[in-house]
Amino acid sequence: MFRNILKKGRRLAGLGSLVAALTMAAPVMAQDKEPVVFGGSIPLSGVFAFAGIHIHAGLTDYTNWINSQGGINGHPVEYVMEDTAYEVDRSVAAFKKISGSSSPATYYGDSTGFMKAIASELNSQGNTLMSGASFATALTDNEQYPYQFIPGPNYSQMFGIILEYIATQGEGGDMPTVAFVYSDTEFGKDPIENGKARAGELGIDVVEEIVTKPGSVDVSAEVLKLRRVRPDYVVFHGYVLSPINEFMVQMRQMGLDTQFMGTFWSSDKLIIDKMGADADGYMGVMPYNYYDSEESGPMLDALRAQAEKSDPEAGYRPTGYMQGWFNAMVWTEVVKRTLDAGKELTGDNMAESLASIEDWDTGGIIGIPVTVRNMSFPVGRIWRVNAEEGRYEPVSDWIHLD
């Protein structure tokens, strides 16, 4: 990794060469400046490939875009990745390989399991800042994971945002009731205890908890439990699609007017594509604007333009794409702040730069200025499926937790 110290604000204007002047090119990167490397363990194959290919596209497109803008303080950015098939051992091997050959300043981890497994080595090396696909609450423990952060709210914070919204939906002074339905996995159980505690603080009664196996399972017995308590809201966590669809269809067939909500990885268009009209009204918490939302801003517009440039036939870009792009945006901001302060790109210095982010304007990726809290960005908005339009639409303001 380069260790030369850069003075604050030093940057090439990009018009010093005849070629740049003639071609009206974007800002030119200094040829003698070492690249900043973004590394990644990316699941292009395996069970998480449906998201991995879009995460990879978001990281790739952002890298191409930032280089078209002159890189980071004149340093070109290189994105170096390995396919991991969503296997922890392969992810660890990829990290070791890329760290040994490319000295990445930042790194994308493909799973909570990998990010926990690599923590000891990451802490020992002390020269890489990591984020990735995981929003696990545990990863915001700064004592155990000082060089890792969450590119949005962690799962407990997502529940907090959902519950803040639910608390505003009561009528006549009555607070809505809620049930939590989650998978019997580390992923599924992550926010439940914190969610129950926050519901209690808000005066929301958690009338039922249901745990299922992940994936498509028979939920008829569980639906009967929910029928007995008739919650105003069911909040799902620890799934991508199934059995959310089974719960929704069966409960509606029973005449229940329960509203259904989910967290990041179950709030993409997959649920619309698979359920069609039955997805109507489903709500999710999302820390970013959707690609096809009516929102705009300089960075969101740049993202859409770059996506169209890289693949004009692809159309809609899923939430994994948005998440990949935002990860790289944060890395860029962190690296730039560290270099502007005249400091080396060490884990400690970059973590300090991350923690300094306050009221940061993301150019429309997130709709309000954001502030880092405990190695995460605790902000989100509630969006509801409009099945007829085939997209999510906002039903709340942006909610930024303290």
C-alpha cells in the first residue's frame, strides 16, 4: 500500500496535457501516483449469486465512474475481486490472496460468517477497512471489529426504523400490535431481542414470535397462530422470499387485514416478480433510494447514467447494485478524508475518518444527510409495493436514528 503523505486539497486539474485539452477528457489521474485498491470477496456463483452479480456490477460501475472523475485525489482506483461462491473458506482464501498481492485499502466481504472469521487477521494487519453484504448487528461492536462497518443501518436498527414507523400508525391513541416472524438462523435471530426491547420502549405490543426454517416451508400451523392474535403488522426477517409469500397469501385468504413488512434483503423486486398482484402493499425498510424511484440527485443521476452506459439492456438495477455502489462511495469518502488530513491509509486512520462523517450529502443515494453512528449509517425509509406499477413507493419520511 502506498504510504506517501498527500497534502490537503492537492489534486490534478487534468488540463495540463495537450491530449486532455484536445479531448476535453475528465480530470486526469497522476501517472506516478499509486492506485487505491478496492478488494472484494464476491459471490458470483453459489446460493447468493442472485445478489452477488449485482453487487459486483455496482462496485465495477462505481470504480469506472470515479476514475472518470480523476480517481481519489488523483490516485486511480483498482477493483480487485475473487468469486467465492458464498463459502467462508473461499472468501478467506480470496482475502489472503488479494491482501498479499494488491494491498487493498478497503474490502468487500460477502457474508457475516466471513467478516467474523477474518476479523482477527484484519485487526492484526491493521491496513484495510472492510464492509460488505452484511448488516449484522454484531459487526458494529467497535471493540471486536474496529476495522469493519455497516453500509446502512444494522439489522437491529432496521427493526428500530420499522417500529418507529409503526408507532406513527396508531389511531385514536391505540398503538398497533406486531408479530415477529424470523428464520431459525443467526441472520434471522439477529435483531429480535433488540426489536422486542425497542417495541416495549415505544409501547408496541409484540403479540407473537414465530420461528421457521429458512426457505419454502409449510407455514399453515404458524398462520393459525397469527390468526388467533390478529397482529396489525407482521415483520419478517432472515429471509429473501419464501416463506414470506406463503404467509401473506394464506393470511389474506383468511380475511386478515394485517400489513406485512421486511428488512433489506427481502425488500427488492424479487418479491414483486414472484408474487405479482399478491405482493401489493408489502412494505420494506430501505436505506437507499430505489433505482427506479422518482428521486434524483447528482450522485443518483450519475449512478443511473453509469449503469446505462455499462449495460444499456439491463434496465432496472436491484438493491444489491445500489448497495455495492454505496459501499464504494463510502470507501472513497473515507480514503479522501484520510489523505486530505495528510495521514497514511491505515485501519486506524480510515476508521477515524469514517467516524468523522456527519451530515454527509450522498447526492441522492440516501434522501437526507447522514451521520455515522457506531460504525453504521442508521437511516432508512419505509417503501410500499405498488404491484400495478411494479415498484416500491415511499410511504414515510426518511428516519435517522440517534
